[in-house]
Amino acid sequence: MLKIIKSNERKYNMEIATVCGLREAVIANLLKDMQFCGSKMKALDGKTWVKCSQKTMTDHLPFLSEEMVRNSVRKLEAKGIISIDILDEDKLDRTYWYAFTDYGEELLRDGGIYERLAKSARHKSVVS
């Protein structure tokens, strides 16, 4: 099992949570962490793909069932945040690979809508 987060904390992106839900945001953060720390990655078409089974996700997120993970991953794909594919040459290996879409990367990027709104509010209070 990958040691992505050593503590008992889990992070999530507020913008993804707003678009899809809290579960989906936690899973998106796990996939993003795996892009930086995981050993099962590949670059393809300008995107970083990470291979991860639903079982592995539930190992990292024990408060989610495999069905919850499956539904949340489908929702992330339906909302255009991630792409899902089977990229293994071994036809027997049906483990999914995940990559963030441009839209997903935009939501994950620092300086998202909530940060811009907070900066705007601070600026207005300083100016007033």
C-alpha cells in the first residue's frame, strides 16, 4: 500500500466538493497525491495517468466502501473532472487508470474561485 498520507487527516478541494460532493473531492485529492507519490504512473497525451484499483482507494479511505468509490469515480468522470481508461498492455488487467482533465486541473489549481473571493473581500475591507 502506498504511504501517501501519514497522518489521520484527509484533505479535499472545496471547488470539487461544490461541483460533485465531499466524497468525490476526497477521492480526487487521493488521486492527485498518487500522481506525486505513486509508483504506477505514466505520461500520455500531456496528462499524468495513475493506476489505482477501487480496493486500493478503500484501503486509503476506509470510511468508503468499494461501491461508494465506484459511484464517486463515475460522478467525477461525468462532471468532466477526471478521465478513466484501461491502459495496460495485459488484456487480463482491467484496473483503471485516472487522469485529471483540464477542467479538473483548473479546479485543483491554487487560486481557485474561493481564494479569489476571499482576496476580493479582504481588498474591499482594506479599501473601505
